[in-house]
Amino acid sequence: MTSLPESFLWVKAFHIIAVVCWFAALFYLPRLFVYHAMIDADDVKAHQRFQVMERKLYRGIMWPAMIATLITAHFLVDWGDAIQGYHQAAWFYIKVALVGLLVIYHLVCGYYRKKLIENAHYKSHKFWRFFNEMPTLILLACVILVVVKPSF
């Protein structure tokens, strides 16, 4: 096996940091949606507070973390393919599909954030609790695929 260049390890470290930040936001924003949906319709201050928190989280953390994740992933895939032949493995394509689902989930969160500005009770808190679990399932699958690298 070819040894990995030090620059690969630096990019990998930054990728892990970006993924952690992105998932923290993916877990927390829908949790804010749960609480936002539970406020009283008359509580204008709480509604405005949630709008600000959701906007700052989405724009200030989620977007930069997703972009950093995708950029560092691009370099890791290029190096990983040259060193370990990623493009020949089925697990790799499944993981890429799951990351695609995460990007879609991310964009859907932005859509729902705007809908909640118009109407905090757009969906019930029970819906948001279910919606909040989706990135957890994708995270579990991605980690297993990357660590175990199952052969299908």
C-alpha cells in the first residue's frame, strides 16, 4: 500500500472537522423547528428569536460547513481513488448517494426555515421530531460504509 502524503492527512482532518460542524447544524436546526412549532401563536418575540437563530445557524454554520465538507471530500476522493481505488468500490457510490441525500436535506431545511417565518405552525412539532432523525440514519450508514468498506 502506498503511504499517504501529509497534505492528504491535513485535508482529511479538515474534512472531519467540516463534517462534524455540518452534522451539528443538521441535527440542531430541525430541533429548533420543533421548539419553533411549539410556541404560542401570540408570542411574537419568541417567533422573531427563532427566526434569527434559525437564519444564523443555516447561513452562518450550515452553508459554510457543507461547502467545506464537499470541497475537502473532492480532494480526498481524488487522492483516495489514486491510492485505494475508491471508484471501483460499491460502498463508495452508496456513500456518495447518501451525501447527495444530505445536500437535499440541507436545502429542504432552508425551504422549511422560510415556511416557518410565514407560519410557525406550518407543521406540527411531531413532524419536526421525525424530520430531525433523518440525518442520524444517514450518518450511521456513512460511517459504517467508510470504516468497514463492505464488499457487496
